[in-house]
Amino acid sequence: MNRPFSWPDERLVKAAQDGDVASLTTVVMESQPHVRKFARSLCASPQDAEDAAQEALIILYRKIGTLRASGALASWMFRIVRNECLRQVRGLVRRGEEPEDAPEAAPEPSAEEAVLHRLEARRIAAAVGALPRDQRQVLIMRDVQGLPGRTVARALGLSDAAMKSRLHRARAALRQSLTAPDQPAVARPTEGDPHP
């Protein structure tokens, strides 16, 4: 049976915040699978995901003392990983580069299939990225990470009803964005508005 990994408990996080090196090492090790999974779901390539995960774990190790609530480790790490992935994308855009392709692990699809797959992945990533921040957080934590609704609500400081409402709005907006024919995944100007 495939049991999900659990985040370090609050006592362990508190001990790590208080400077206990063994606790800090355990917190980093127990957080690693979650951080890697989140990075893989957000970054453009496996290499970018690995880089973002490593950077996030280094930040965790160095700055755990800045974490305000020991029970908020998961949401804090999600924000760090997301920011690392976004930083990498901004760097690529500034340099005018394309994200690197994943190393070959399986037979390569045809060039046409690969291009279509990359375009679709970018379109989905752009649509998710265009969501308002509060909706994007809930969508990623619930649908991408597969976290239970109560865990997502607690991590974001929401009631269960508020979390469900945001998730519903995020899914509806994403569905609308992805079903619109050849439309970019950005907010559209209202009719008569000359500025996008």
C-alpha cells in the first residue's frame, strides 16, 4: 500500500527552530519528498524542479527560525518552492531561453507529439499562473499535490467552506481558460475597454 508521506510534527519543527541540529536535520529529511513533488508539479523541467527543491531545502535549513508558526511548515515550504520555480522562469524569459527538455528516460515521442505536449503544458501552466493568487494556491495544493481539503484550509487559514469555494472558482476559471479556442490564458478586457 502506498502511504503518503507526512510532514514533520510541530514538536520537531519547534525543536529545530530552537536550534536543535538533529531535529533540524530530521525536519529537512521529512520535508524533502513533499518539496520535490511540489517542485516537479510547478517547474518547467525536471532539472529546474530539482534545482528549486534543493534551493527550498537550503532555505528551510538556514531560515527555519523565521517560520512564525511551527504548524505552518507545509504552506511556508510551498510558497518557497513556488517562488523558486517562478524565479527560474523569469530568468529564462530575461535570457530569452527555452526550458531544457527532460533527459530521455523512455522512447522519445515524435517531434510533432513532443511539440504539442510542450505547447499544451505551457498553456496549462499559463492558465494556472493567470489565476488569482488565492485560487492558484488552493488549486495547486488540492489538485496538484493531492492534499486533503482540511489540510489545505488549515494551511491557508481558511474555513472548509471558503477553501471549497475558492477551489470551485479556480477549477471553473481554469476550465473556461483551457476550453476557449486559441485564447491566451490571461484576463480579457471588458467590452469597450481599449486597454488590455
